Amino acid sequence: MTFNAIPDDRQLALAPLDEEADHVRGSPAGRLIIEYGDYQCPYSRQAFHAIEQIERQLGGNMRFAFRHFPLAGIHPHALAAAAAAEAAARQGRFWDMHELLFHRQKALGDGDLRGYITQLGLDLAAFDQDRASTAVADRIRRDVDSGLASGQVLGTPTLFIDGVVHRGGYDPPTLLAALGP
């Protein structure tokens, strides 16, 4: 895990899933994993691969939400990558960009991000405008603030399974065991 912050003594709680704001996929009836992640963090990439594998194994019995927690102080491309994902979301392609960013984690420079938009067949001018917008910055800030407010997001990735922080590892067997029957 990559660490960033230490919580203070505020009242702490995980922000509930917001169907209108959160990036979520999977069955509403399934167990819910919420991840606070950073596209440049190698541990977030490990969690990404494990969650993909678990989604394939569990099919409709799992739900996944991703929240941004870019550790810009140690990952110089993390914030730009989060903004790219949000700009792609404004064109209806968050999950496609999410996957590209983790699969190409070592190529997150501006030219790379613009190339991914072209690869996805999205509007490059809208992407450039959106990723620099206040709306995208506010969306990322919302996720970071909710992670900090939980008092449990100390670095990336931080996973919550049905609202409870998971600290047991990010490999598929460990996550499957944490999800239970």
C-alpha cells in the first residue's frame, strides 16, 4: 500500500454509495467493494487485476465502485490520470479509460492520455476542455474528501467491502475469502 495521510479526530464514516455520482458497475444485489485508488500506484494496479478476476468469477454476485485518491505528492501523473478518467466519463466511457490507465500505468503523460482518447474514439477537444474544468476537479476532490472523512483511507488502494475497510491484501483468494459465501 502507498501511504499518504493520517486521520485526525473528526467523526469518521464511509460515504455511502451514490448512484448518481459514483462510478459503479455490477449487480445491486451483489456484495459491494468500494476502492479508493490511484492510477499511478502499483498496489492499486494489483487490486485492479484482482478485482477484474473476482468480477469474472462471481459474475452477478459482486458490485464494484471506484473512487479517486490520487497521491500527487508521490505520483506525479496520478491527478492528470484521474482527470482523464473523469473527462472520459463525461463522454460515457469511464470504465474503458479506467482499464486503459491501469493496463498502461507506465504511460500516463499528457500525450499518452490524449492518445487514449483517440484510441477510444472520443472527442479530443471535449476531453481537453473537460479535464481542465472545475467540474472534473470537483468530482475528484469529492472522492478524496470522502476518503479522508472516513478516517480509513490512509493510502492506496483502500478497499471497503460492504462498508467495512479491508486490510487483508489484494490478491484474488484473499478478496474472495473476505467477500464470503
